[in-house]
Amino acid sequence: MHKIYDIWPDIAKDSYYASFLQIDFKDVTHIVFAGMGGSGAIHDVFLSILSKSNIHVSIVKGYHLPNTVDSNTLVVTTSVSGNTAETLTVLDLAKKTKCKLIAFSSGGKMKDYCYKNKIEHRDVPIYHSPRSSFPVFLFSMLKVLEPIIPIKKHDITESINNLKIMQREISSNNLTSSNPSLDIAEWITSIPVIYYPWGLQAAAVRFKNSLQENAKRHAMIEDVIEACHNGIVAWREKSSARPILIRGHDDYIKTKERWDIIKEYFEQNKVEYKQILSVKGSILTKLINLIYLLDYSTIYLSVMSGVDPTPVTAIDFIKNRTNSIY
């Protein structure tokens, strides 16, 4: 797995500049992204990218389409394996509406279904596992959806260039104390409680998922502002959990203020915490670099714990017991 992570920047660049046919849908005012696990994490990034646009975005991690789907809706279904039961169900439901529709997978049942029903489909290669394939799917989708996604090419280039810089710091070629991913892995000795600002939710969710899948560790996430109205109270009692603060380089001024207050509270109550700061740049640059940094820390943590990050036997157990019509 680490060999794939070592070349994430190259995968991202090659995927964006690959010869994928772009879509040509008009009058899209609503996009529904449907996918689970690693695919769902990709959609969380799109939600952040589109958060300040005029396009309404819905994220589906399950079996149901929103009732608001209409002829101006684009439904995007993503399944790295092509065999995800929930996403196949959404794809079938979407076909029965008047929406615009496109699917992304590495093949499987999704590809067969799309070809049979003349639905737009893009065949994206898988690298090792769905979670390791994050950059190839994200940047391939950015390319295909470019005509309707309001993102500048400069932001794409910037994000890839920053990935290259991060690569030199965190890859397996730098197993020294200067490796920030290794430092994070060494710090996680108990259950992490991951705090994030609203715009960086995608990075926090992905970090939690990767801790669970790669390192086989429990993890919790909380929006930092919402936590100030509930979750912060739990730190009054001694706990083996430890907070991690994922901060944006240019968070909203009131969010910065709240970070300072929470840090003050932790310090007064002798709660040891760790801060992780995003790089400068667009929201895409911030998110993809945080995800790279944090994902690699979960691989280092798995190795340090004597755990193979690749197998996900519990997920396999559930999939094998899940009835599907596909």
C-alpha cells in the first residue's frame, strides 16, 4: 500500500491529464453524489469545492435518492470496485427519474449496468484498494466534470504541486523525525477525537475512515463550533482519548477565535492535544494535502502497531452477508 501512496502526486497528475471524455450536460442546478467508503470521501471533497457555488449539492451514503431530483439534477454515482450494493441501488433509482446521470467505476456491475442502459460511464483504474485509489478517482472526476464544476485550472495545478512537496516530506523515503505523518502516527496512542472547521470536514471524515480501515483503530470526529455546545463538556473528566485539531490556514475569524478558546480550556485542564495546520491555497489544495498527510500517518500507525493495513475482513463479512438484487 505504501508504494501507491508514495506516488500519489504522479497518479493525480496523470489522472487529470488523461484523455477522459468530458460531460456536456446543460442547466445543472443540483448535483447528487452517491457513493460509500472511499468513494464517498471523494464526494465530500466535491461538496467543499461547490460550497460557495450556485449549485445545490446532496451527498448520498446509502440507498435513497432525495425527492428533489429533477431534470436539472445531475446524479453522479461512484464505486471504485463497481460492485457497491448501495450505490448500484441509487444508480437504478436515478435511471427511473428525469435526471442527468453519470457513473464512475473500475468496472464491475456498475459498468455492465451503464453499458446495458446507455448511461454515461467512465472507466477509472483501481490502484491496490478503493482507499488507495483516492487521487486517481478524484482527479479523473475533476477532469470529466470540469464543464460544470467551478474550479480553476490553477487550483488543480496548485494542488498537484503541493502534493509533490508533501511527498518529499512524508513518503517512505523519509523515515526520520522530520516526517510529519510519522510524527502524527507516533502521537496517536489512544482514541483520537478529531476536531475540524466546517470547510475541512472532508479531511476529518477521511482521517477517521483511514484510521479505522488502515490502523484498525477507533476514532471520533466533531465540528469544532458544534462541539463547543456539547462535546467539549466530556473533557471535564479524565479520559484516555486525545484531541487532534485540524485547522485551516485561513479559517474564518470567529473559528480562529474559537480554536484559541478551546486550546486555552485544554491547557487549563491539562488535556494534551495536537494541532495539524493545512497548507496555503485553494480548498482543493488544502483538502488533498491534508488527506495525503493524514492517510499516510494511518499507514505508519498500522506498521508501528504490527497491523497489516490492507485487509478489511469485517467489511468483507458484512458485504458477504448483504443481500443485493445486482
